Amino acid sequence: MDATVNDAFDSRSNRSTCRPSGWIGSSTALLCLSLLLLLLTAGCEKNTPTTAPETAEQLNNSDMDLDQAQSGVATEQLWRVASESLNAIESEARNLSQAISTFLDQPTPANLTSAQQKWRSAYFSYQGFYFYSQLAVTEAEVFAPLVQADFYIGAEPIQPGYLDYFGDYPYAGLVHDISVPLNPESLIKQHGMTDAEEIVLGLHAIEFMLFGENGSRPPIDYLELDELTTSNNEQGYNTVNELPNNRRRALLQTQANQLTTDIEGLHNAWENRGIGSIHSSWQDLTPSEQVLTIRKAFERTVTQLLLKTVASSTAANVATESSETETNTATDSSGATPQTNQNTDLPFQLLSNSQLAQALANAVASLKGCYLYLPETTGATITAELERAHQQLEQSSASGTPIDWSQVYQAIKDSSEAYQTR
């Protein structure tokens, strides 16, 4: 594999800066969650010393300075975990693209539900790459292709009105802007054009196109129209390709195809070991620099996982309340349609408790790639706490039983404290 793989992402390097993926739907929500996290942390804080950031020089005398042989073993594990994750992500992306094609061929409720389920599988799978997306943030120079790839695959939050009708704007978005072609080149140009939340491509853009506002996208939105009506002519449409339904179909199919292309490009870039590749740039670092890079990413990832745990707990409560409201409303003689999500800070579709657990479990599991880089004195404790959190999440996801989010939060927090006391 030559440098052209990296160029697939580098050619877009003048786009808006990548934001780390997460569960939060807006900067406001993130601020609120951050404040909540501080309150939770303050409530159970232990008297543990804080440590200043390490440097490569300090690591030379630390409890874990890898020699060349150890560095090679650690690198192989780092790459293997990511490769396994990318294999799964690529497979799920293809399944999603096929399900979307089937739905567009026959836009029935059952086919829409199938495509939505495939979207969730792809989303959960991408969480298994979460640590590596944070690694890209902390060492962007080495992992530049990951920075670009994450912006095109997992960027959020998004402005839904940049894509399609939303709220009080029935004619919003690219679907209704007939001046914008809906081909890959055009969508790449539109992606993050003037703002990092003007997201056109990736999992979360597809999420909105499949689930719509409040998770209530009607299949009729994707019914193919083959002739102009009198009303269409009066509205100024000249061809059937300009009709919102047909443009919506074109947008969703292009998004699905491009997602598969971008994930394949990311996978190829990760596996490439030639000159100028990610692997080559990584090998140019000294063992101490590699340890420092991984530990910075580890600290950032654990912090983000704590925020995600709080967010998941909040979303699970909202989903439960919404389900109860829907059940009560279903028996209401008024016949009013229940609204599952009036707060646009939340996901477009409310994930169930077990689905939230699965997403977070995969994100926690992504840290396995860095275990050999952890401090020798506390590494066993750190990994044990992370495995405890992962096991709790996996059990809840598999059984569908409610999860005690405070226990998951505490396990992740204990791993962080063990790291700080090395």
C-alpha cells in the first residue's frame, strides 16, 4: 500500500478541525455534563495525589521504560486491537450500506427498521475504535490520517437543519437546496464547510437521515417520485430529480457509499507499513516517546469515558421516561402521537439502556490496545477496574437488564485514580 491511502484523507486537510466523537448532542449539553461530572467527582473524591504531566525524559527513569523488544510487542498489540476493530467496523458499514440500498428499493417500514438496526450495529462497532480517535487528538502529527478519518466517519454534534427539514423549518437543508449536487465530491466539499457542526457525511449524518427528528422518520419520505405534479410545477420544480423525496434518496445512498469508502480508507491507512505511513511515523518515535503518547491518550480517553457514563445515565433515564409517556399516551382517547424527544441536545433516536451499555462497553474495550504501556506498578489495578466496568456493561447489554451507572462510573474512576497514584 503506498502513500495514496493517506492522501485520501490528507486531501481534505483544509476542512474544519475534527472534534472528538462522543454521545453529547451539543456544546451546551457537554457543558452541563461537565458540571455534573465535577459534582459527581467531588462527591466521591479520595485524597489521592495529582501528578504533573510526564515528559519523555522523565520516563527514562520511570517504572516502565520499554526497551526495543518490549516496544515491539506493545506496538503489535496496539495495532492488532485496532485492526480487529476496523475489520468489524468495515463489515458493519457494508451491511448498513446494503440495508439502505434495500430500503431505497422498497421503502417499507420493515426495511427502514432493518436499516436503522444496521446503523446501530455500525455505530456500536465504531465505538470499539474510540481510544484510537483520542490518540489522534493527542498526537495529531503522527496520526493525522486518523484525525481526518474520524471527522468524516464519526463527527458530531451535527446541525440537522443543514441536511433536511427539522423543527419549524420544513424546507431546510441540502435536501431542499437544488443548487447543490448530491454526489461524493460535492458532499465532501459541503462537509464542515463553514462550521464544524455542518456535518454532511458519517454515522451521525446518516443517523439523522434514517431516524429523523425525535426518531420518527416516516418511510414515505423516501418514496421515489417519477413525475411532477401540478403543485410541483407551481413550486418551480423543473425535473423529478429536484423533488425533495428523490434528493433525500440520493443523499442517503451517497452518504452510505461514502461511509464505506472512508472506513476502507481508514483501514488501509492503518494497515499500511510503508514509508510515510502511520506505522512508520510511530516507529520513528523512541520507546519513551511512544509511552508518553499512549499515556496522554489514555488519560484523555478515561476522562471522556467518565463523561460518557454520565451522559449515558442521563439518556437512559430520558428514554425510560419517554417510554412510559408513550405507553400512557397510547391509551389516551385523544389519539395524539407521542413525541419521544423534544430536546434536540439528545440523540435523534433514544437508545435503550442495553444499547447505551453496548456502545460504552465497546469504547471501554478499545483501551485494551494500550494496556502494555501502562505503569508497571499499578497497571494490573487499572486494567482490572476497566475490565470490571466492561463486564458490567456487557452483562447489561446481553441481558437487557437495567444497569447501575454509578457502579460503572466508579470503576472507571478507580482506574483513573490508580493511574494517578503510580
